[in-house]
Amino acid sequence: MECTVPPEIPPQQAPKLLDQVRAKIRFKHYSIRTEQAYTDWIKRFILHFGKKHPREMGAAEIEQFLTHLAVQGQVAASTQNQARCALLFLYREVLAIELPWLDNVEQAKAPKRLPVVLNRDEIQAILSRLTGTHWLVASLLYGTGMRIMECLRLRVHAIDFKRNEILIRDGKGFKDRVTMLPVSLSTALQEHLIKVKELHASDLAQDFGAVYMPNALDRKYPNAAKEWGWQYVFPAAKLSTDPRTNAVRRHHLQEQAVQRAVKQAVRDAGLIKPATPHTFRHSFATHLLEGGYDIRTVQELLGHSDVSTTMIYTHVLNKGGKGVLSPLDNL
């Protein structure tokens, strides 16, 4: 009887560095946009030094790379800080390198600028030049103070028409909050959802209809992804492939589409202010303060952790840094 020698099992290769980065980001439940941004910066960092492994580099290389971005690349401070965060994530979270120099890498100081705010006539001029879904999204941004991605990621069950409330899940900083649903938009939003439900029924009939579920809820509730309540309020026009799972499903409306529509409306209205969808949020806060609402209330509606962030809108009111009216104006 012959003895056969079993074939050698090849050693399992360690995952590539960028795959390790992606795995760590997903483990921490960071958004796919953060994943794309971090991996892009880490790749640029490695290529900048001739594909040298990050373990062989340190503070000097990070500072040199960030300086290169500022001087040669002439990037904004916010862009430079995003690159810094990506590299610190790489060393601390992926490579597990805790060295003193990590805390000594300086952060670029972003200029403190007052937000662009539109008056009510300008708001009306822009909204009157928008139609359909773009009009509804822009109206919600101004009427609720939501950020654009908070609006586009809204699920059907987050809207309470009886209480005129909208529950915003996983806002900036992974915080939940409640804001108002403008009564004037209630009918238009309900009519919009009737069309969305018809689209969802059509997807289900074609063996689609499952939506992305956050925080692995699809494993805990396998059938929830196809339920009406979990669908996006503003779904995309076409099905697309999830870059993480390769699942084909209907994502939410892309922010670029809203940005382009608002930009065109601003141009058509003849406005010279550099207004974007985020300008509606600034205008929401400013107009509430002008209407006499307490700054703490505005802070909660905006989801700011610190009231000092909300205080910037008192500057826009032209009432001084503390929102105080000059006694001279009362004479």
C-alpha cells in the first residue's frame, strides 16, 4: 500500500494594508465616504514616499507630506486636517503604533468665517425655481435645519405626520435628534411618499426592494430591509451596486444632484451670494433667532454639542458677539 504525502497547505497571506484599513473602518461603523477618503489619503501618502511602508516612516514624513499638501498642493486647512486624521487613524488604529510624536503632529488652523445666510426673499427666489424632489429636499433643509446627508438618508419610519416631527438618526457625531416637520410641507411629502411606495412595490415585484441596513441590522432582522418603513424617503432613480457587498439595490438620492439643482436655481435667481444646500441650514438657524427663539432651542434643533457653535449665528444677526442689541438703538 502506497503512502501518499498530503500536499502542502500554502501559508495564508496577511491582508494588504489598505484592506486592513477598510476592515478597521467597517468595524468602527464609519461611513463609506470616510472609508473612501481615508484610503485615498493613505494611498497618496505611501506613493508620495515611493511606496515605502508606513512602519518605516514617522512624524517627519507625516509633517513633510502635510506641508507638501499646504505649499505645493495649496489645499484648504480642512482638507489638510482630513489627511492628518487619515494618517493618525492608520498608525493608531491599524498599525497599533502609539508613539509620542503622534500627538505632536500639528493640526492646520482653519479660518473662522461667518456662514453665508440668505434672507427670506432670497430663499423664496431659490425655492420658486426648483421643482419636484429637488424642491422638496431644499424646502426640508430650510424648514428643518437638517444637513443635506441627514435629509437624503431619511427613512420612511422617521417621519411622524401626526406629531409633525422628524427623527434624525445617526447625525453628525452618531447622535440622534428630533426636529420639526413643517406643516406646510406635510401634504407634499405625503404625496411624494405615495409615489415612492409605488416604486418600492415595483422593485419588490422584480425581486429587489431591499435597502441598506445600518449596523448589521440586516442580520438581526433579515426581512426588515424590504419593509416599507425602512425605505429611503428620497430614493435614487436607478438601482446600483453596493461597493462593499456588491448587492444590487436602490440607494438614496445623490447629494450632487441636489447641489447642482440648487446652484442652477441660485444662478437663475440672479443671486451673487455663494449659496449651497448647506446655506439653508444656516438660514434656518438665523431666522429662528431673529424670530426670538432661545439659542438653546436652536442648538438642540441643529444637533450642536456645544452652544458656542450655535453662537456664530448671533454674529450674523448684526447684534454683536453675544446677540445683544446696543442700548444706543433703543434711544
